[in-house]
Amino acid sequence: MSQINGCAACLDSGARNAKKSGESDERLWSLAAWRETPYYTDAERAAPALAESMTRIGDRHRADAVPQDVWDAAADHHAEAGLAALILWIATANFFNRLNTAVKAPVGASWE
């Protein structure tokens, strides 16, 4: 969603944190094309699908902002607590995307 929202600072920090956590270069480099790459499981694909739908809520009528098939895939692959955590993470990331783009947060800035 940081790519959708144009938040370079969030993309940079997210990729750096994922790399520190052991994420592979192939998965990091291909995340923007997650639908077309073989590096993600169905459960992993459910998360960016939900994130994209929640980020682009203005692209659809409110009743179908998150299409049922996207919701069902996320619910099929994530238990209730995990799904709730995913939704909160998506909402929080969208908040920080908007905050950082508004203040023009520089790429590589440390918030520590």
C-alpha cells in the first residue's frame, strides 16, 4: 500500500525491516508484482489483496470496497485474531503513508 500511496519513506523502512527479519531479496524486489511472481503462498497473497482493497476504498462503491472474494480469501487464511491484526496493520500503515507524504518525510530517516 505504501507504493499505492506514494510513501517512499515507508517503502524504504518497510523493506529494511523485512530484510533485517530475514526476508529474501527476491520477495522484497517482487512485492509490487506479487500476483505474477511464484514467491508467495496463497495465504501471503491474501494479505496484499486485502491491503490493496482497503487502501483503494474510493475506487469502488462502498458496498463493495473490499470485494467478497478478497475478504473470503483473507478470512480463509487468517484466524480471527490474525485477520483483526492484519486489518489494524493495514489501517496503521495507511495512516503513516498519509502522514509521511504530507510532511515529505525523507527516505532513510530514522525515527529512533
